[in-house]
Amino acid sequence: MSINFNQSPFSLLGIPLEEPLVDQNGYITEPWKDWLVQFSDILSDQISQLGFFLPILSTDRRDKIESPKDGQIIFNSTTNRIQVWYSGTWNNI
């Protein structure tokens, strides 16, 4: 399957613009669920063919992230190390 990313997913799958992503109970609505499954399959195929790329940031750019979350991972191009944000600091892996 191939997706033309120059078109919006709404026009690709015929999902009306007014269709909510989640219902009143917080569950993903159909047709979004179908679209997400298809997108996940495509992404899975791409990762298996190309690998997974971490965001590459210099130390300067990394430090400009306003609110890093625990578990956020980057490749630091200044130190050439993979780093993860945990307990308020960037840690080398």
C-alpha cells in the first residue's frame, strides 16, 4: 500500500472533517481506527526496511527543548551519544 502524503488523510479515506477522533468515552472512533491501523502497518513496513531514526540534536538544540518528558530519547550530535531524559536530566545510554 502506498500513501500520497501530499493529500490529507481525510480525502484519502473519505473521513468527513467533522468526524471526531475520539468518542465521549475517550475511545478512538471508526473510521479513524481503520486509518490508524493502516498507517501503523505502513510505518511498520518502513521501519523494517529502513530502520528507526532517532531525532538528531546538538547539545545546544537539545537544551532548548522546553519540557522534555521522562523517556524522551535523542541522538546528541555534539557528544555522539544516545541520550534519554530521566528524572530532570539527560543521561547517556
